[in-house]
Amino acid sequence: MSKAINDADFDSQVLKADKPVLLDFWAPWCGPCKVMLPVMEELEAQYAGKVEIMKMNVDENMDVPSKFNVMSIPTFIIFKKGEAVKSFVGTRSKEDIVKDLDEVLS
């Protein structure tokens, strides 16, 4: 299960992370977010030790989603060395996300 983070620990958990972070902005009532859950779990297993997969509930956290202009969920942002390097909104195939993660890792 992806690590849940909040506004207060975003800087230490994401921006200061020593490896890339795929951050999933979601909410419990969001149907497409639920569709992406098994994909995120597969990616978490596939990229263990290489990429951190984290999630942030947008109903409970307002600052970080606002800072990154999260208007729709699910929104996914890949961070590397404290920078947002890729983002996408909505459901995507595991293969598409793997391409993005592999690009960030190369």
C-alpha cells in the first residue's frame, strides 16, 4: 500500500527524498482513483527501492494540491531531486506510467 503523506510532511517526504517519488493525489469518493489503486500497487512492487509511491488525500490536504494546481483527480506528479518533472491526470495504463518512470530513472 502506498505511503500516505500530508501537507506537513510533503517537504521532508517528497522534496527531500533521495529517490524519485510518484505522488498520487486522490480522494476516497473518486471512482477513477479506485481504478488506479491496483496499478499503483503493482508499480510499488515493480519499483521497490527505486521509486517511492506516495498518495495524498486532497480532501484532507489543501496546501500542496493548490501549490501544484491539482484541479482534477487522480493527478499524479513525479518528483526528482525536489522538482516536479512529469505529471498526468486521470487513469493511465501501467505501461504508460512505466515509460514515464523509466525516463525519470535514466
